[in-house]
Amino acid sequence: MAVPKGYSGWSLRKRNFGYGRRLAYAALSALSDKYGCHDHFQTRHSHHARFANFVRWIKEHYEVKDARKISKEHISAYEKYLVESVTDGTYSIHYAQNLLSTLNVVMSCMRHDRRLYTSPSKLVGKRTNIRQTEPQGERFEDVVRAANDMKQAKNPRAAAVLLLAKAFGMRVREAALADLLRLYREANENGACRILEGTKGGRQSDDREIPMGKPQWQALKYAIQHSPEGSTNLLHKDETYQFFKHRVIDPARLTIKAHGLISYREMRAAFSIDSYEDESGHPAPIKKRPVNLEAHLRGLMITSKRLGHNRPYVSRGYVG
């Protein structure tokens, strides 16, 4: 076995390069070593969850349980498996690329080199950032029905997140951490409110304003009604976002799927369609090819601001 750069003899003698006896746990330890134990929680969680797919696969096909024994041949076989999974429709190109990217990151963290690196785009194909299918949940009434079922299942805070995602285009974290009282105050004073808390990468923009309409007022009032006592958002004062996600958000995903709405993120896409059509005055590109370039660009630009990234081409990942 080629010796990974930067390793001592002690590290090589220890299973999984000294990161732990179980492969999945060792991966998490290596990620914490790279990113820190108290930072980049979502990044570490995502990589760890995706690496679990590789762990299951390699144990089933090769009975390998030690990272030191993982070779280029194993990586090549996993690549072939993912290519076949994309071909038969089991995995999307996006997900297969993410699985390979995670494999690169974790093995690099554990080995301290890039000798097992693989190119996701060359193997499973180029991903497209343009949405190919219409999102579910365009009708607010359908989302309300799913929210009512969540409330009956004694999970009203998940219902609030779903409604906020649909009405304001919020990500799950943004909906969970939004200062609801500030939103209500701004909505009353300005007829629009800004999305500032829980933003991706901490990026805040004062021009990310969402105009208030009936769905926005309904979602906001519902969220305020079910905000825990003494809190300005959907979390209890002593509750972490990670705990909220695992105990409140994740259990409600089955209800969302049962209503054919797919996911919380699908609500953000449905919001994007609404925003684009309101501002352009035309059907979204995923429904009909744009005929007025000026209106099309205006719809993309305004929607991109409301989504929080301010990059019109990214909006095409939602509106087509």
C-alpha cells in the first residue's frame, strides 16, 4: 500500500488511519479534523450522510471495513456502480456527483493525499442547473392541506416551516430562524419584509424583500401563532437548530411526500415560479418558452433577489 503523505508509522498501524474502528465513525472524525468540531455542521453532516452510501456498498461487495484497505480498484468499481445507477434512473446526475465528491473529500481527509481522487463530472455526466420538471405545490391550498395534517400529527412548527417556504421562498434554516416579530412589523409598515436570519453562508441582503399578499400573511400569522413562548422564531429558547431539524423537520417529510409535494425545497421552487410569473407577466420557462426577452430577464432578476443569491442564472434552476 502506498503510504499517504504526512502519516506516521503509528497512524498507518491504526485501523482507519487512527480515526476510529468503525469506517463511518472514522469518516466523521476525519471531517471534524478538517472542518473543526464546532464549525461547518451542515457540511460535515452532508458529507457523513453521503459517505454512508459508500460504506454500505463497499461492505456488501468487498467486505472492506478499514479505510487503509480501500484501493483505486474499489473506487473504480464504485464509480461504475454510480454510472449504472444514473443510467437506470436510480440516482440523478446531481446526487451521483455529490456522492463522488463526498468520497473525494472524506478519503482526502483520512489519507491526507489525493491519490484516490476521481472526477465526478467525467464519470456520471455534466449536471444541468436548469430545472426540467414543474415543481409540486404551486397551489397554496395543497400546501395548506399538508400543513393541516402536520398540525393534526402534533407537529405545527414543521407546518409553519412548510408554509413559510412556500409563501416567502425561504430555505428550511431561514424559516426556522426567521425573526417573526420583525417580519410582522416590516410587513405592516412597508407591505414587504426582508429575509435576514439563517441565510446560506450568512449572506444577508437588504434588497431581499418579499411583498406581502394573502399567502404571506397566512403563513406569517400561523408561524407567529405556533412560535414557542418567549421566542421570536420557531425554536425554543434553549433549542439548537440541529435538534429542531432532527426532531421537528425530518419527521414531517413523510407527510410532505404523502401529499405529493416532494420536499420543503420544492416549496422554494414553487415560490420561484409564482415570483417569476408575477413579475414577467408570462408563464415560467418550464411551462412555455419565453417570447419577451426583456420581461424574461426582469422575472429572473427579481426572483433571484427574492431567493437570496442575486444571480439570475441560478433562478433557472427553479423556473426552468
